[in-house]
Amino acid sequence: MLLINFTLKGVSQWSVLEKDLIQERYPVFKASEIQKARIKTITIRELNKPSGWQIFDQSRRFHYEYNRKGELIHYRKTYPGHGGRIDTLQFYFEYANGALVQEIERTGRYQRKIRYDRLDAHKTAKLIETRRGNDDWEEVANEVITEKSIDGGWVRYLSGPSSEPYQHEFYLEKESKQSREVWTGSRLQTIQEWKGLTNNEVSYRCEYNFKKDSVEMRLLGDEGEWCINGQCRDWSMVLHENGFPKGWIFMDTKTQDAEIWEFVYQYY
């Protein structure tokens, strides 16, 4: 998975998966930095403040739990659903020798399990099973992930245990640009592009050819700009002394509406 590293106050404290910050927007932290800071849990509380109004808590919570090695072992997302109901989505992760070997997703009574088995230096078997309640696990897919280096980057192939690849993901880097292309068969499905400007300034641009959506983020120091289809908001961070975020603020400069993320930590 391609990582984008932001440098905060001269210390690279955390990294963000492009999928989680730009599409799902929520950060993923580096295990080495979590271990160094002795962090046990991180909870993000998402708040809204319309212009001229008080701050509203809409019951959105994003909770991360780590083991003493800094590895993420539990992720819980709580958010308001239909009819005033609060929905919860949970993920559980297991590791062996520093590698992810199993993840389980739980939504209500539904569970989805993915097991990873390293076959050799380039191939990993991926077994997907599902079940509802206490029913037996049912196999949904048995796949093989193959990763190889290519000129200017690397490629990931997805195939059946004994079949030709049916999906290709190309990760390429040229000068200050990084890109990701996803192909299904001979058809190009998505294109994403990242562009880094300097060590302290990062510009991110992501385009989806099938949705015609465009997301762009530009970061300078502890401040930046977040744009979706040309609609932009200022983005700023408040940091703890150890470099980890204390709060993120997304401000619409036209309406003065703000979205606030509050970070709460527990330590070993």
C-alpha cells in the first residue's frame, strides 16, 4: 500500500494511507511511532460548528487500539444511522512476525474474515470467508496476491490459486509524481496521482475516471487546503509536543462552517 508521509514540526510522526485520508478521510498511524510514544488507544471525536452556532456532536467516533508493538489490533467506527440508530463497524487484526495474517470485519451479526498466508517472497494467499451470527464460516473467495518490481515502481497482481491474473495495480514513480492505476483484464478502472512539491510541502491530487470525481489536498506545514470537485476548505492542525495531532479543523472560508476532529489518547 502506498504511503504518503507528512513532516510535522520537522518530525515524521505519522503516515496516512491515501485511501483512508482522501476517500475515507481518517488517518492510519505508523506502528514505529505509536510504539515509541507508548500509545494504547486513539479516539477521534468528530464535531460540527455551523457559522454563528454552537458546536454539535453528531455521535461520530473513530477508535484505534494498538498492542505494545504499535500494531493496530482493533478499529471501531461508530456513526448515526437511520431512524436515530447508532451503527458500529469493527475490524480486528492479528499479526505474526510483524506481518498481518488475519483481519475480521463485524457489522451487527455479519462477519467477514480475510486470512493471509505468505507463500514466498512475492506471493501471498488470500482466503475470504463470511458468516452471520454463529453460523459456520462460508468460503467466498480464494485468491493469490503477487507483487513484483518493475521499471519505475512495482505492480500487484490479483488472481485465483491456479489462474491468470484478472486485476493489476501499478504503482509508479517519476520525478516528484507518484501514481496508481487499477486494471481489470485489459480495461483501465481507476487512475490516481500524487505530486510532492518539497520536503515540507505536499500536494495530493486524486482523480477517478469512472466517477469523474476529483479530490485535491495541499499541505504546507501545519496548514493546507482540501478541495473536492472545486469546492475548497482550509485545513489546519493543532499538535501535541510529541508531534501527534490534537485537533484538525476544516473551515469553509465562504460560509465559516467548520468541521472539528478532536484526538484523545490513552497510553501504556
